[in-house]
Amino acid sequence: MVAARVSTSVSVMIMSLSTDATLSVRRMSDREDVPHLFLLANLVIMVAYAAIMVSIVVPVHRAGQLGSNKLATATAIIFFSCAVGHGLHAAMAWQALMVLNGAHPHGADPGWSSASAIWDAGTAAAGVYYWTLRRGYGVLLQKGAIYVDPWGQWRLDEADARERAARDLAAANQATLATIVEDSADAIIGLTPNGTINAWNGGAERIFGWTAREVLAQPATIFADAAGIGQQADMLARMRAGEGSFSYEGRRIRKDGSPVDVAFTVTPVTDPAGGVIGVSVIARDVSAEKEAAERQRAVQERSDQAKRMESLGNLAGGVAHDFNNILAIIANYTDFVIDETRELPHVQADLAHVRTAVDRATSLTRQLLTFTRGDAIQLRDVDLNASIAEVHAVLERTIGEHITLIAVPAPAPLYVHADPGQVHQILLNLAINARDAMPDGGTVVLEANVAALDGEELNMQPPLPAGTYARLLVSDTGEGMAPETAARIFEPFFTTKPRGRGTGLGLATVYGIVAEAGGSINVYSEPGVGTTFRIYLPISTATGPAPEPAHTDSPPQGDGRTVLVVEDEVPLARIITRILTNGGYRVRTAVNGAEGLRVFQEHGCDLLLTDVIMPEITGPKLAELVRRERPDLPVLFMSGYSNGLLGTTHVLDEGIAFIEKPFTSGDLLHRVFATMSHDICH
């Protein structure tokens, strides 16, 4: 169609030239060289018209419009007709030249003139047809243009509309993409290959704090620390070396100086030849995700530690049960021998060493059971201020002159529901550990106060819900601990003390006591600075502690009342029988629960003294069976490891009489008498 448009203007020019040439030939008709010039002019014009006709037909044919584009076809016909006409004129000139030269003595053939005239008439008809088409279509064409028929025009208009729609859609998509990029929560940053910032979206401003005006044309190191600058240099080097897209994480610095953890995805921007002309960076703030992952890791570690300690507790508790029975046998037989050898001082001295060893073993076992939560706890309302005062009085005389001991009580009495002996044990264990951490002297502070927790603390063992708690603090100015040591201090048998100086059960015991009381413990330690333990316990609503049961120095006699002793450890049953018999009681024994039930049914008793853990029928089950027949029968339980059988959480239920193994003869006789006298409710 372009060729057709060009041909129209060219045809006008050639037709003008043709007319001028014809006039010139006629003016020179009287000259002898006219036939020669006329022949040459017509040949030149014929060739020009033929070339123009070809230049129109070929592109129209290739476009498939030879039949549909009538205007182009008419134009080609005109140029074809003109070319043929000028060919006829050239033939006429040739004949005239031959006549002049005598080659045709009879003159020129009149047929060529007739043919030329007829052809010129056809050419005129083609011109009329051409202008008729233009007039019929009613289109006035601009300079250099060619008319397109209505169907072709509709197709052109439709193509133009599609092109405009495509351009509009592209512009809309580009605007949408620009909005998405600008409003993206992620930072989208453009860099030159040497690290200069040349693009900066709204997400980058929100994450890093700088506006686009502040950072454009600035180096990317503006928001990087020393480590980040190294990461950026490595990334740019990899981009320039032709490496593809990759991701990495790093810490960057906001405008206000605060750090932010960011995940980067970088992609090279290349030119058509594959050269790197820039770097596209997508950065996402992952600070919250990393904090959540760290929190989850800490929670998992606490869970794993709790499981490990529970497994160790189950193992230690099973050993402690049998060990307490053995200790009870050793302790009481030693006491028997001591009573019978008072006239032998050297024997008494040896037995005193045995008794001391038994007491040490008993203390160790008790700590082990406290850690495992396998002992039965007798709870009371305890004032932490009073506990601190009592422990301070004990330590002040024994802790050493090189240690400054400070007690800081709460402003008002602060009660917790706990075993008073265990509260003392917590304070003593922590204070002694603090003393051992300060061989050259220092300060130990015992403090009680109230603290509020939000439930989100990570370093609480075990975790606590939000609320207000009583808090005990034991602080020292000692050597402190490294983080890896602090992470293991509550594990049983873990100790940093020299061999023979510690058992590794002190802090495990503290942990067990606190957890059993429904509390939690937190430790903060810094090497060279010191250590602070914080114990959180539920606050009791009671106004004061319950009174301790009173005992006389010498236990009363049994006056022949009958005690049924059920103990599966036969040597221990013999010792108990001997103690009770010497105390004025009649004793019947059984080695298991089934035999105990049978003896009771056959002979009855005034008190049932039974071990807690026995095969088949446990002590509590036996008590339930005998009380079906005699509801008012006093029952005294004995155990070194009750395993929660006397309470739902290892705490004695109300109305249960209990004596802990190993016990002395005096302890047993006092407890039996108190139970039979209803000093402890059933």
C-alpha cells in the first residue's frame, strides 16, 4: 500500500513530463531530427511508466489486495496503458524515420496511427474509470496518500482501535505495576553494578526509614553495618561475575540506628547483549519471624529439659523408695545398739559415725525425692519474711566472716502455701551456692517482694501464666556462670564444684520444690559480675500460718492398743514391731495388702499403719477397704516415696496422717499416738 501511495504522486509527475515532452516534439516537427527525438522520448517514458506499474502491482499482489484494492488496480492499469501507448508512439516515430531514410518509399503505415489513437482512447477511458472510483467513494485524499475502500478502511480503523486499546491496557498495566511496586510491603531497590541506589519504593522507606529523596544516588552501604557492607560487596561481585538470582539474609541498620533482620533476593538486570547493567533487590523484614522462631526454640528447649528431668525423676524416685527402707533399717538398728551400749564409749563413738552417715544419706535421698517430686509434701501458709529471717539467723553464724549477708523483707507479710521446710531448703541451698561462688568474699542478698508477670517471659522454668506472684531473690557478687553452665544447673548430679564438695542435687532440689509449689525459677548470671536467682510462687490468700502440732519430749505409752502394721520390707516390719512393742502397743503384722486385709477381718485393730507403695493392693487401697467395714478406723501412712498416691499432685490431701521414711522411734511413736488421739483428722 505504501508503494501504491507513492505511485500516485509519481504518476502525476510522469504524466506532466510526458505532456511536456509531446508538446516539445510537436514544436520541433519542422526539424529533421524530430523523428529521432520523438522515438527516444517515447521509449524513455514507456520504460518509466512500465516501472511505475510494476512498483504498484507487486506490493499490492503480495498484500493479497490485487482484487480488492480497485483504486490501486486502476492506477496500475493507467500506467500500463500509458506505457503501451508510448510504445505505439515510438513505433510511429520509427516508421517516420524509415520513410525519411527511403526504407519505405510508399510512406508510413496508417495502421500504427489508428492503433495509437484507439489505445490513447482506452487510456483516457482508464483515467475516467480511476476518477470515477474516487468520486464514487467520496474521499478527497491528502498529499501522498492513496484511497482505501470502505471494507479496507474498516479493517484499518479496527486495527487502529486494537492498537490504541493495547497501548491503553499497557499503560494501565504499567500504572498498576508501578502502584504495586510502590505500595509493596517488601522493599524493592534498584542498584547500579557498583552499588549505587537508583530505585527505592515505599516498602524500602517503611523498612529502613529513609525516603527516596534521601537515598537515591547514595551507596547502598548507607544502611549497612560492617558485616552488611561485606555482604553487599560479595553480592555485587557475584552479580558482575554473571551469577544468576540468589537469596541471603543479613542485618541492616534503620535510619534511627535500630537493627533490622532482612531476607534479600537479588537478581541481575541485563542488557540485550547479556551485560549486567544493574541489580534488582527485594528485601523483606524478617525480624518478627526470627523472634518467633527463637521463642519457639526456647519453648522447645524448655519442653525437652522438662522431659529429661521427668525421666531422671522417675528413675531416681524408684531407687529412693528402696533406699529409704534400707536407711530406716540401718538408722533404727543403730539407735537400738546405741541404747544398749551406753556403757561402752568407744562403741558409742563408732555408732555415732554410722548415725551421721545415715543422716547424710537421708538428707541426700530427701533432696533427690524433692527433685523428683516423689515425696509427700505437707503444705502450710508460710510467711516469706519469717522464712528469710530464720534462714538469715542460721546463716549469719555459719556462712563465714568474709561474706556480707543482707536480708530485705517485703514491706508487709507475704504468704505462700508451701512446705515450710522446703522454703528453708530453697533459701539455704541458694545461699550456700552463693557463698561457694565467692571464695574471696562478697555479698549475698535475701529478698522478698511481689512481682507481676505478663506470661510471655522466655527464661522461666517452668513457664508461668500472667499474674501477680510472691518473689524470692537470692543474689551474690560472685564469679558468675557462662551461658552453657547456666543452661544445665538444674540437671541432677550436675556440679561445677570439685569432687567431694557437691552432689549436684542442690539446684535440682530447688527446681523440684518450686515446680511442685506451682511456681517458677529464673536465673541471671554474668561471669565476673554475679548471679541472681528469682523464685516466683503463688500468693496465698490466708492471713497467717496454721499452728504446728505440738509434741511432748517423751512419747506416751500405747496402753496395749493394737496396731496392724502392713510393710512389704520384712526387716523394716520387724523394726517397726519392736519400736511399737517397746512403746506399749500390741502389734500384728502383714507383708502385703491382701494379708493385711485378712488379718484385719480376723482380728481387727485400733490403728492401721501401712506402707504406701506395695504390690497388688497399695496402702491407700487397703485403707479404703478396711474403712468400708470400720469408717472411723485411724490410718497412718508411711513412705519414703509416695509417688503421688496420697494426693493429686504429691501434696497430702486433707485428713491424711503421714510419716516419712526413714523415721526414728520417737518420730513414729509420736505420730502413732497423735493419729490415734485424733490430733490429725481422718
